[in-house]
Amino acid sequence: MQNFRFYAPTEVVFGRDAEKETGSVAAKYGKKALLVFGKGSVVKNGLLARVEESLKAAGVGYEEFGGAKPNPTLEHALEGVKKALEICADLIIGIGGGSAIDTAKAIAHGAANPEVPLWDLWTRKVPLEKTLPVGAVLTIPAAGSEMSDSAVLTNEALGKKAGINTDFNRCRFAICNPELGKTLPKNQLAAGVTDIMMHTMERYFIPDSKCALTDEIAEGLLRTVIENGRRVVEDPSDIDAMSEVFWASSLSHNNLTECGRGKDFSVHKMGHALSAKYDVTHGASLSAVWGAWANALYMDALPRFARFARKVWGVECASDEEAAKEGIKRTVGFFRSLGMPVSLNELATVPTDDEIRELALDATQQDTVKLTRIRPLDAAAVEAIYRKGKCEINDQYACK
């Protein structure tokens, strides 16, 4: 087991009507909040009004800032920084999914450091040393941003999507009412389930570390998401299944499932390059490349892929290689059953050969960074995976 540091300071309020406690929790961290949300669903379903009523009752002032985008942008975050400074906000609350929460985190960093360009903080050109408190009112199980140390922004002017991991990204509190998921479109739920699984799997396939308890937690989380993910996509009103998926969302990305093993996130880097260029939904960018990624690397981490197949999918093949192949097949099949793309050809925009080369360079920071802790992948190797992922994948992962 590798040495590790686990830090999860987020106060979680979970259950029916949890949003009614927003004010009493928020009052611990600030007196004037900027409420960050998306395109208005939280207005239409009355959630925003319930949150504001709770804040009023607790004596917490607030101003609204809507318009968070599915792939959060630097430009929009900078507008939020300006608004936060104008109203002297001392607390930022993201209401929605990962997009609203990541936008809230970016605004908090920018407002706490108004003398520094936000993109310089985001890309670590300038060290991030302070931020404003951030809270989250979660509406969709997916990104896990409500408990994670990560956030992602797209710089549209540069065509770059970048993430930052820092304890300053940790939300002070997270309000999680699983009933809020029952009105979500099935495609959003499917993408969310995919993202939860990816957050767990990106930490799972790293070889040469023995951490039995962490493995058992990750495997249990994956089995829970597979079982209940199917149920919520079929019936979003299934509150028991939705509760399991909401809680899995938070635990999948708060670093619990990497204790003693660490994380990889190479699939995320490949997906970020796709979504920055084509504005692809985050979950879709991941499912579209995972099968090709796994097929390229499973022999380099064969015991891990074989254990995954047996523990998560119940595969009974005696051979590790056959078990690993079957586990990959079932995972890709699961994504497909949710309606998620499992090849680049299934995305709305299919990259050309030249664009695939550009994507590989973006994912590897112009071939200066090698991906994965399984086997280092340079830009050429990443390009080969993208090209394999451009094929329609049959049961043997071959081009039809």
C-alpha cells in the first residue's frame, strides 16, 4: 500500500428536503452569498426559491448568477468574479451539477485573488493560496464536485480545457436531496452514471499496489452504481435507487477510492481534449474512448483488469486474459445499454484524421506529458487509441 493523505472536510446534509437546511449550514461560512446556477431548471422546479427562503430565514444575504454552461467556461466564471466582487460576497454556492459547482469554485478563487488572472491560477502559473468558502446544492449525481478537490474550466479563446486539483476546491458543505434527480432527462442521468463509474475506474486499474480495503470499497461502489444506475435511467422516480447513485457520486470523487493506490485520469485527459474541441458532454467524451483505452492497456495491468471482471461483473473465466476481455466487453456493453456512445463515430462530430492528431497533442500537452501510470503513453500512442476509438466496436474490439 502506498502512503496517502485523505482529507474530506465537506459537511454533507443528505436526504429528502435537505435543501431547506441550506441557510442554517451556509450561515456558518458567510453572510452574503452568490448563488451560481445553470440555465433555469432550478428556477422552474422551485429549488432556487426554496434555497433562497432558507437563506433568508438564516439571515444570509444573496444575489443570483445564472447561466453556468455544461462545460464551464473561463469567460462566464470571470463574469461571476466581477459580480461577486460587486456585491462583496463572502460565500459562493453552486446550485446544480458539476458545471454549476465547478463554476462556483472558479468564481471563489477569482474573487479571493482579484489581482491575479484566473487562468494563471487555474494553470498554476501563479500559486493558488486562498479562496472563498464554497457550498453546493446538488441536483444531479455525476461529477462528484460537491466533495472533490477538483474543478474544470474551458478557455474558449484558447480552445483548452484544464482541471485543477487543490484542497481549496473542497466545498465546505454539500446539500444532497436525491428526490431532485427524478425530473432529470434520462440522457443526463446516463452521462452521470458513466462519470461516477469513470471516477472510480480511473483510480482502480493502477497496478503494483496492494490495498485490499480500498479495492473492496471501489468494487462495491461500482456494483452499486451498475445495479442502481440502470434503475434510475429506466425510472428516475425510483428514490431508493436514486439515493444510492447520489451517494456514490460523492464518494467516487472525494479520493476515498484512491487511498493507498492513487489515481490515473488518463481517460479524463483524452475526454477533456474532445469536449474542449467539440463541446461534447463530459460523460459521453469518456465512454466514447474508454473501450479503446482499456483494450490498449489491459495486458499491462492484467491482474487488475481480471480482478475487476471477477469482482465487479462476476466473470468466471479461469484465464486472467479471458476474464479481462470479458470485463471490458461487459463495461462497454453497460455504457451502450444506457444509450452512451462507445466510439468516436457515435459522437455528434466525428474527428478527422488531422483532428485526431491534434486531440492527442492536446491530451499530452503537446507531447510533453505521458499519460497513465499503467504504461506511459506519448502523443503517438494516444493518437493510436483515438483512432481505435473511432472504429465502431464489436465484441472483439475490432473495426467492423
